[in-house]
Amino acid sequence: MHNHFRSIAKVALVTVYLVIIAGTVVRMTGSGMGCPDWPKCFGHYIPPTDISELQWQEHKTFKKGEVIIRNESLWVATRSFVTSSNYDPENWNPYTKHDYAVFNAAHTWTEFINRLFGALAGLATLFMAIASITYWKKMKLITILSWLVVFCMGFQAWLGAVVVYSVLEPVKITIHMVMALVIVAMILYLIFRTKSPVKKRPYNKRTTQLLWLALFITLIQVILGTEVRQFVDEQVKLVGENAQNLWLQKPYLQFYIHRSFSILVVLLNLYIAYKIYKLGLGYDKINWVMFLILLAVLSGMAMYYLDFPYGTQPIHLVIASLLFGVQFYLVLEGTSSITNPKDFREKPRLV
């Protein structure tokens, strides 16, 4: 598996991004509480499709841990049993994690599919970690980091449960998103470190520092964007889903910072691109950075000026996460020669 490790890592990276995409769809559709418990969904491995499956009924079999909605509350079966003709409260305990007790089949299955993608990503990263054992003798860091990714995936799953138990508390959602980007960065590092040797590129310290700065600003933008999204969610609850023109009528300060930072992102990356081309550094992925920034700006403008066309919110977030990944890989390219300083000599500055 040594020769295939990099391909396996790429598959793991794709699955992680699929989880991010699924998560944005969950946010867009308001399905975050589609499954009010974790890791099961209403106490089932396969979630219900109709409210009748979550209601107490006579002569119905319930398994221990299954959930029903009764008197606008969630109740958990204390044991496996068959109901009689009367409701017996001794067979049920109140669900104590939170008091959200709403069933929407579309929301439930959207969240369930998101969790399936999470499980798939977990298996992919586990397979990657097993494959990394072949690097233990020559590159122990690869093996250690690969297993650390598995640990982080487990931690991310736990964070997902915390988000549900908190009934989508904004701070926890933001931490959940940032953790996903940390995992992306770790896998990208593994992919970069295990690639075949290539010709060394010219090194420019100032450009590398600017790449780090651009990456940091993108991360700040993602964090601010999740907070703006939370504000929009609150406005949707207040003014309704069909009043898109009112969602950003009186935004928080974070929105203005987020919008202003977008200008800084564009200008900084334009300057970085200029430096890369001018110095002949050969960092071709800067083209992808500029393309993704263009898409991010256009989707952001569409949300603000065109009153949130359907799908623009998840597209905006997915683009931001892709941008972070490409920028991080650029940083790795920019710093790679620092690892072996004898292998390079800094190219004379032209500007």
C-alpha cells in the first residue's frame, strides 16, 4: 500500500470535502436538528420517514433507546417492549439533552445523509492511516500524522454531537467548521510530503510570508462568514423564508468586517500573484486561488444584491473551504525548500 498511499490520501480528502458540502446543504435547508440525537436518529439506525413512526401506538413494538414525540417532548424507551392498550410512563424516560421535539422527514434524511458522508470520511481516513504504517521506518511523521487525522475525525464526530445537543449554538458550529479545515490541511500536508521528488522551485521569503498571511485572512473570513450565516438564520426565523430582502436589513458588525475583508483578500492575492509571476516562482495553483476568489466574490455579491438566490449560501461556503485548501497547498510549496536549506539558493529579487 506504500505506492498507493498518496492516492488513498486524495480519496480521503475528497470524502472530507463531501462532508463539508453535505454540511452546507444541511445549513441551507435548516436540517441541523433533523436528527435530535446522536449517533442514532430518533433512536433508529435508519431514520423514520413518517411522523407515525414516532408516535405512541397500541400493541406496537419498541426497542430500547427508540424515541417518540409525545406532548411536544422527546421520550426514550427504557427497555424493549410491546405496548398495551394504555400508555405506561414507566417505559419511558424524558430526553434530557435538549427540548427540541420537531419531526420533518426531509430535514431528518438530509441530516442523516450528512452523517453517512461523515462515516464514509471516517473510514477513508482510517484506511489512509493503516496504509501509512508502511512509512513508519523512513518517515515516521507520515504515520503519526495519519493516525492523528483519524483521531481528529473522531473528535469532529463528537463535535457534531455537541452541536446537536446545543441546538445549533453558533460558537460550536464555527468550531466544527474550523476543525474540518484543520483536517483538510493535515491531509493536504500528507499528500504534499509523499509526492515524488520534483525540481526545486526558486524560493522567495517575502512571497512565502504573504502566502501565510493570505491563508490566515481566509481562515478569518470563514469564521466571520459562519457568524454572518448564523445572523441570517436568525433573521429567517424572524421575518420568514420568503422575505430575503429583509435578511440583511440591519446586519451585525461582523457582516461589515466580512465584506471589507473581502476587498483585502482580493488585493492581497492579486499582489501575491504578481510576485509569483514576476519572480518566476512557478506556483501554478495561484491561478486556482484567483479563480476561486472570483467565484467567492460573485456568490457573495449575489447574496447581498440579488436577495440570496437559492443555493448561493452553500456554494459560497464550499468555495471558501476549497480556497483555504488550495492556499494551504501553496504555502506548503512556498515553504518546502526551507525544510532542506542546502537544496536551494534564494533567487535574486527583481522587485
